[in-house]
Amino acid sequence: MAMLHTVNKSPFEKRSLDGALSHAVNGAAILMIEDGIYGALKGTAVSSKIEKALETLKVYVLGPDLKARGMTEDQVVDGVKVVDYAGFVDLVTEYDKVQAWL
Amino acid sequence: MKLSILVNEGPYQHQAADSALQFVKAALEKGHEIFRVFFYHDGVNNGTRFAIPPQDDRNITVEWSKLAESHKLDLVVCIAAAQRRGILDENEAKRQGKSGDNIAPGFRISGLGQLIEAGIQAERLVVFGD
């Protein structure tokens, strides 16, 4: 029963990413969208949380939302996969349930 | 796969309405079925045809209406949330003694039972909000 957790807030503004990470169990996935994409960036105060999460979880970030904020794929923590909206749809169908952390 | 969508945020508020719209488009392109899109809380503001965004900006409500027409989408606005925010269809306007209605084409006003049904009937319920 693997779950997809979506996070749409910046971890520097709200605690949605922490909420998702503390509830996600082995095999679950995190998808960062909208302002949530700031959580996926390298060299920030939360990068280490994502690096640790990658040991047990799959972590994704929505490419169009990265681009909309002037970020590029090479600024993303290694191991985080960039997906487009079609990839977002695929994740929703691959995982049994979807939980939005708003 | 059969999917339902819940939109809890109005257009131009942050990004949830845009995200939901893009997600629905991508899902339809992949051949998935959208059982229903339910608009709740400030999300009901997606359903007024009286909003006039600048001409060089996207018109989110018109995009929903177009999608509803081309893909026979069921766009449902929560009645209690709609009444609080002044979103009315012809029947509700008459019932409440208001001079006109403003619901956009392709949207309909109904109750929360429609959200529960959307959750039961679809294999996934994807939530967009603020």
C-alpha cells in the first residue's frame, strides 16, 4: 500500500514537507510541486532531509514548476527525479493512494 | 484509470487551480477518465463567469468550461461554499431572490454528497489546494 505524498509549500515557509516526510513509510514517494519545489534544491538548509529521505523513499519534483521559478534540473538534489505533468499523472496511477500536504 | 479531482483554492489565488487544470489536461491526454472535478471552499470561485482577467492572462474559468465541453467533464461546485461566496445558478438565484446568476458554462451547483461519491467511484482522489 504505497502512498504518493504531494507537497506544494516551500519548506522555508510552511511545514508541509516535514509533515509528508514524517508520515511517509518505506516505499512511498514524495512529489514536490508549486512552491514545494524549493525543497528539492541542493545546498539548502533542508537538502540533507531530502538526501536522508532518498534512502527509503522515491522523491520527485515537478519540472514545469521548477522552471517557472527560474530553477534548473542541475540544481536539484542528486537522486531526485524531475517529472512533467504526464509523469505526475503516472505517479498518481502507480501509487495506491495520494495524500496532499497543503 | 478513473480519477476524481478536488480543488480547494480559487483562481489567481496561488497555483492550485492552475495545477489542477494542467493535471486534468495531462490525465485526459493519457486517456484516463475524470469522474468529477469538485470545487470546495474558495475553489468555488473557479466557477463564476463574471470574472474578467486581463486579456493577455489565462482565463482559468473559460479553460475549465472548454474542457467540460470537449471532454464532458462533470464540474461540481459545493452549494454551501458557493452561496457564501455569491456563486449562483438560475435556480438558486430565483430561490434566494437575487437578480441574476453567474455560474460559468459546464459547472453545476450541488452538495457535498457529490464529493463523497467522487471519492468512492474513482480509483484516486487528487487534491489541489492552499
